[in-house]
Amino acid sequence: MITNFTIATVEGRIESAEALSRQRFPKLNVNLDSVNVDGTKIKVSYTFLADYFDNDGKDAKNIGQVKLGGLIELTESKDNAAAVQKKWNEKKMLPVELAEEIINGLNFRCSATGTLVAYALGLIPPIVISQTKISEQQSAK
């Protein structure tokens, strides 16, 4: 369960005001940068990126970016927290249910904050409307 959500860094930039008229909906990317467990507390550092381009093709030029970073804190049982750390250390992955909770929380909070930054720069808001569902890929045997 998420107990704390911090947005610690906020960055925004545009390459030129003229390019804003050609912008497309941003390409969104959520990166979970690190996971650290201390007893029942899990700390996940993240980066939320919204990259803006002038078209959807392979020759698209980046015209702007909104970048947010911070820390999410969760509380789990000691056994669950240890399992989270083990999976992260081995595969750089989180258990599916926990990953969904984190990504949906990130999308909600970062979309809201990112919208304010995007508005100030003249960019399209980086809003995520649907909830994320994750399924773990089964390894071939």
C-alpha cells in the first residue's frame, strides 16, 4: 500500500515556440529507477517522462519534454517486502499487483502535475486516462 508519494524534481523545456503548432500527443514513459527495502518499508524512486515530437514518423524531431522524478514509499509485510527486494535484485521487476498500484499512482499524480508544467510551456497535457494492467510474461520451458 502506498503511504507516501513525493515529486522531488520538475523539469520542462521546449525547443522553439514555432514548433508547438506541430506537436503531437506526448510519448509517455515511466521508469522505476531503484527499489530499496528496509523492514516493511519499500522505497521506489521513479522518473516520469513526457516527450513531445513534431510528427509521428521516424524522422520526428523532439520539440519538448516534461520530466518529473521522486520517491514512492509503500508499506508491506516483512515477507512481502523481502520478496519485492529479491525480485527487483534478480530481474529489475516488481510483483504485478504492486507494479500496477505504483504505475497507476504515478500516472494519476504525474499527469496532474505534468499538466501544470505543460500548460506553462504551451504543450499538450500528458494525461493518462485509463488504468494500467500488467501481465507477467511466462518464460518458455
